[in-house]
Amino acid sequence: MQNNPASEVTNPVLTERELAQRLKVSLSLVRKWRRESKGPRFVRLSKCVRYVVEDVQRWLAEQSGGPTAKASPSSQK
């Protein structure tokens, strides 16, 4: 029996709709991010747009800049 590399998915992918659902944002926002090159990296397969899960996770990690704590009044002296 031969292994068929095409049948093995090493990097799972998401459709734009699945990405929107996973991130709990609208589909139109995902499309806007893509148009403005602000969202996760994507792959276009003919007319289909796909997002590699690993790329989405990397993009999410880059977005979290840590807590945005405001400086307390006493530290502004």
C-alpha cells in the first residue's frame, strides 16, 4: 500500500467563514483584513481563500501586545 501525500493534511486549513466563526468576528471583517493586508496570511487556491491554522495562530500571537494598562496619575509626576 502506497502513501498518498496529497491525502495527508499536515497543516489544517480554514475557510474564511470558519476563520470568522473561530475569531467571533464577521465575515466582512475577515475580508476587509485580507484586502487591507491586516489579517492572517492566506492562500488562494483558484477562487478559494484558505487560512493555514498555524499562520492564524502566529498572527494571533503577534496581535497580543500584552495588557494596555494606563499609567496611574502618581506615575505621571
